[in-house]
Amino acid sequence: MRILYLLLAVLLVVLQGVAGQPLIPNTMHTCSLRRGVCRYGRCPVLYYQIGSCGAVRSSCCVRYVEVQEWLGWKAP
């Protein structure tokens, strides 16, 4: 019976470390944190794909100007 209390305590300590993180990461939320937009299919002109949004054929797109700002380039 004591082993169950020990296992419960270990489980609570392990789960406490990931309290702010979801067990299954939401890629749409990750895309919006990176200032992107989820679009079905390919990114339109003047947008750059920085990842996917988890759904079939969906892309996380960012304007090309913002990509240049991240890299330290000056926009024309």
C-alpha cells in the first residue's frame, strides 16, 4: 500500500513540471505565436512558409518582409 502512495507522489511531481504545456502541442497556436497565418495549401505570393498547421496540406505562412526583419535584413 505504501508503494501506491510513493507512485502517486512521483506522478504528481512529474506532472507538475509540465503544468503550463499541453500534452499534445497545438500547431495552430504555435503558428500564431510566430506571427504566422494558417492557410490551406501553399502560401500566397509574398508569403513564406515557416511550418505546417497540423491539418492536411495546411501551411503556416508569414509575410516575406517579416522574415527579412527576423534575419536582420532591411526591407527595400
